[in-house]
Amino acid sequence: MEPFVFFGGKGGVGKTTVSCAYAQKCADAGLETLVVSTDPAHSTSDVFDQEFTDEPTPVTGIDGLHAMEIDPDDEVAAHLDDIRQRLSDQVSPAMVSEIDRQLEMAHQTPGAYESALFDRFVEVMRASEPYDRVVFDTAPTGSTLRLLGLPEFLEDWIERLAHKRRRSIDLFEKAAIGNREPRRVMDGDPVLARLQERKEFFEFAGAALREDAAFFLVLNPDQLSLNETARAIEGMSERDLAVRGLVANKLTPEPDPDEEGRGARYLRDRVATDRERIARVREEFAPPLVAEIETRTSEVKGDLLADVAAELDVETAAEPPTAVDPAAE
């Protein structure tokens, strides 16, 4: 299977548990594995009882498994600081304060979060050589879909910016008269060079997501979760990203046959409802169910995480990436 595996779904359905369980399954199979949390909730530390940062850290007690947590706020700040530095090197000092003002405004705008987070997880994919498998525990569905839709949108946007920049330089050069040399020429223009760099970045990202990534959605047996899963499948399809499989999580455990009383009756009613909804998932959704995981009475960690991993009918063997990173050539 593809080297990059994404688990998405509605908030609270158990993406982190499933992501960590699959990452452990891969590590136990002998693959060097990295699990990456891009969810602001960052429950990866809770699952493994260990603090993680934005750099890969070995998971204690599990050979071959590393984990990292990407903090969206830190990424937005770093992203804007990088833009500030690059622009400050290319404009007059009088413009620097205006750049700072505009970037402060941009920090709070819709899309800053997705853009910064997108850059970071693509950087993880570009630097994935030490690992056979990288597992992404993603943010809730809406943010993830916006994230995955960025390559196609931004490739076109970058191309339009580059066209306008080339046109501007061409007009400036044509306006130069006599022995005056234009301040900028097409060859070596730093803005065009940066736009080309970003274009290649997004081309790599789009190719990696289409060719080297597998997507799974985690759902719970409730109507809201099923509705959001249906929308996510449609949204992924519109982006030419196929959902490989579905994981039904937090199913109600059935009481023993001899158990009676109010609690047992409640559980049996819940089990019947769960089964009806899971039957609908099998009938109405194209991606297959690759796991049906019951709710545990304790937090899923340690041996319980290994039990969940065993219930995931998802291949662990990994193919090497096929998308070419221009920066590595």
C-alpha cells in the first residue's frame, strides 16, 4: 500500500486512537513508522502516555515507531515569519512596516491555518525517507478537506501570479530608454524564482496525495457521523482523492445472553441500532468497512491499543513513494 496513510473523520469519532493503532500495527510488522498528529486536540500524547513535539520522537516501548505533533498556531506564526523575512529582503525599508501590518492581519484570516499546516505536512512527506510508512491523524473533516484541496487551487493561483509578474517585468523593460538599465530583468528575478519554487512545491504535494497516499475515514454509528462521512467521501471524490476504506468505531458491546435488567436492555437496543446503521454503511457507501471496533470500558492505550490494531483489516506492507520532489533532484 501507499507510504502515506491519512485517517480523517468528524471530530470525536476516534481518529487518533485508530491512527495510533494502525501506526503500531505497521511498526509491529517491521516497518519504520511515523505517526503525525495535525489535529489541534493532540491526543497522541495521551494514547502513548508520552509528550511529543513537532519533531519525530521515538515512542517508548514500541520499536520502530516515532510520533510528532504539529501545533497549528506555531505553524501559522512560523509561516508568516518566513513570508515576512523573504519579503523584507526584496522591498524597500519603507514597505517593511506595511508588510508587518498586513501579515498581522493575515494571522487571523480564514485559510492561514490550513496554508501553514499544509506546508508543514508536505514538508514531512518530503523528508519521509527514514520511514517506510507515515500515518497522519488529521483535523476534523472540514479542515482536512480544505487542506487537501489546496494543491489544485494554489497551483493555478501561483501560475496567475507568475504570469502577472512576467508581464510587469516585460512592460518595465520595454519602458527603459537610452542607456538606463532596468532595475530588474526576467532572468534572476527573485519574485519569479520564489513563485516557481512554490509552484513545484504544490505540484509535488498534489502528485504525492494522488499517487502515494491512502485515505481512510473513521465514523461512529450515529446519524451525524454518517452524514458527515457521506459528505467527506463526495468531497474527496471531487478532489480526485479516493477513500480506501471506512473504520466503524465506538460500536456498542452486546451484553451476555444471561444478562437482564435495564442496562442490558439498553445495550441490546443500542446494538440493534448500531447494526442497522452499519448495514446502511455497507449498502450505501462505496468504500468498504475495514474494521468494526467496539467501545472499550477503559482508555485505549497499551495492550488495548494492540487489540484495536489487530481489528484493523488494513495492509501494512508499504511501497516506496513515486512522486518526484523537484527540490531533491
